[in-house]
Amino acid sequence: MTKKLTAVILSLLIMLICSAAYADASLDAQADKAQVSAGDTVTVTITLKGDKLAAAEGSFAYDTSLLSFEEAEGGAGDGYISMVSLSKGGESSLSARITFKALAEGNAEVAFSITKILNYSGKELGAAEQKASVTILPGPEPTPTPEPISYAKEGVKAENVEGAEGDMFVWRSIENVTIPSRYTESEYTYHGETVAAAEVADSDAPLLLYVTDDTGAIGGYYIYDEAKDRLYPYRTVSSTSKSYIILEPDEGVSAPEGFGETTLTIDETQYRAWVSSDAQGEVYLLYARNPKGETGFYTYSVEDSSMQRYAVMPARPVIDTSAPAETAAPEPAEPAATAEPETPAAGGTSNTLLYIMIAVAVLLAAALVYVIVHHKCEEQKRRERIARRRAERENAMKAE
């Protein structure tokens, strides 16, 4: 009985000694949230309290299948703690914060162990331990990745598509597609199927259908020629502040005489065009529709990107850009020696003819000077028009 009592007393004494050793500093650990969902973050704050604390070192452990280290401050890192007081004389508490990301459902626990504590005098204050726990709930169900739309199933197979290298399909809805200016969404029956279309109400503007491959990656708006059951790309050309829709001529429409079919590149896009050459160079025609609804051939200026309704015009003369030589009035030719006139009437007729020839030569010289001066004036006016158009186009682009 005495031995048992002695053992109990010794145990109590050991516990009191240990308590005294740990009594100089205490550690607290608190999570900012008791419950979180997988995918959320939780921050655990540890606070060491004591008299004139100067430094503390230790470590912490956690289940890496439930928590993932994100960041820390106050002298903590991933798995270690090193807190230092910056105040003269020490502090009554030292703190650090560690942020974790919750990974999976479960009860996560973080165990902290401070193995070395020093006060400002360098005295060791023992050690301290503490735990913090957080309940992790299941995270939200992941949003399933939607299957890509197959327009081979959702759309209507398109026929006679210009430039198509594979199957193309007309969309049934263009709800999420930008509609061209002045156009509105409508419906159209294409090969017996209802599809989405874009049209200008009460207008002869071409009907547009949205056509792509089965993935929706290749394609765009196409003009539908119902008479030919044909689809060709919807493209526009801008001239100063106007926009022209490029069309395909009807069967009864032929290019003006003297023009041959070619390809014209505008802003890195190729267009069907017609070209003719005159004294000043090449003249290009595009078949288009202007904003007023006027359809026909338009001349396109490569120099200033302007477009005008085509009208048959006389051939433009060659413009001589070299400096004109001084034109001197031609010297009248010496009259040929004539035989002695038999009568005074014959001599008078010869003199009259000479005067007429001199007058004609003077008129021809004056006409030549007029033509040269006139051509110079026309060339100057043409350059001024080009400069004015270019300035108008630049001002319009700045205004947009």
C-alpha cells in the first residue's frame, strides 16, 4: 500500500513539474471556418502567448490528401514555424497564419508543435503543442463539359456552296451570331427545312444564310440565289463612307464591251471583277449593290478605293507628263517658183492660196497649244480630285 501511494505521489510531482515547464508559454490554434467545401480555402491562425517573447520555432503537420498548402505569413512556411519579435523587450504574443486549400471530403486536422521558445533575456520557456481541425464537405458537382454542336445533325445540308471543299450546313438559329447592318433575323424555308436567315424588310437586298462546316469553324454568311439554288460568300467593299454588297450578275447580265473577267484583290480578299485597258491604264468593274439598293456595275479606283456607277465614257486620252516643248509657229513654206503668169487673174489666185495655207498653219499651231494646256489643266484637276477623295476617306475613318 505504501509503495502504491509513493508511486501516485511521484506521478503527480512529475505532472506538476511538466506543467510548470509549459506554464511559461501557451499556444492557441484556430481555423477561420469550422466547415468548408472541397475547393475552398481555410486559414489557421496560431498564437503563442507568454512573457517577453522573443522567438519561437516549431513545425506543423497535416493530411496532404485533405489539405494543400497555399500561403503563409508571420514567419510560417509549408510545415515549419519561425516567429520572431521585432519589439524591444519582447512581446506578450507571437502569431502566424497559414492558408490551406480543401481538397476532399473529410475531417482535416493540423497539428502544431513549438519546440523552442525564448524570451527577450534568452531564457527558454519550454515547448507547446496545439491542434486545429476543420470539416471538409463535398464540393459542388463539376459542370459537365457540353458536347460540341454538330451542325451535321443540328443544321440543314447546304447545296451548291461556292468554294466549299467539304460538306457545309445551314444553321437553324443565328441567335448568337452578329447580324450585318440594316439586316434583321427571319426564317426561310430552304429545301423544305426551316432555317434562320437575315434579310432587309421590304427591300431587294440579297437573302443571307449562315453556312459553316459541321464544327462551325469554317464559314459565315452566304448570299442565297434562289433561282440558281446557289450559295456564295457575303462580302462587302467599303468606299469612303459607303458600303457595297458584292453580287454575282444574273444570267442576262453581261460585262460591258471591252471588259474581260479577272480577279481583283482588295484588303487581302479576292473579288470577281472585270478589267479593261485604256490610254491611262486599267479600269476595273465590280458588280455590286449600293446602300440605295441600286444594283449594277461600278468602277473601282485602285488609287483611292472609291466606287462610282459605271457609265460608258469616251476613251481617256494619253496624258503627256513630260514638260511641253516650246511650240513655235511653223514658218510658212516658200512658194514654189511659178511660171510667168499669162494673165493677172492667175497671179491673184496663187497669192490667195498662199494666204489660206498660212492661216491654216497658224490655227493648227494654236490648236496644238490649246490641247496641251487643256490636258495639263485636266491632269491637275484629276490629281486634286484624288487628293480630295483620299482626305474624305481618311476623315470618315477617323470619324468611325
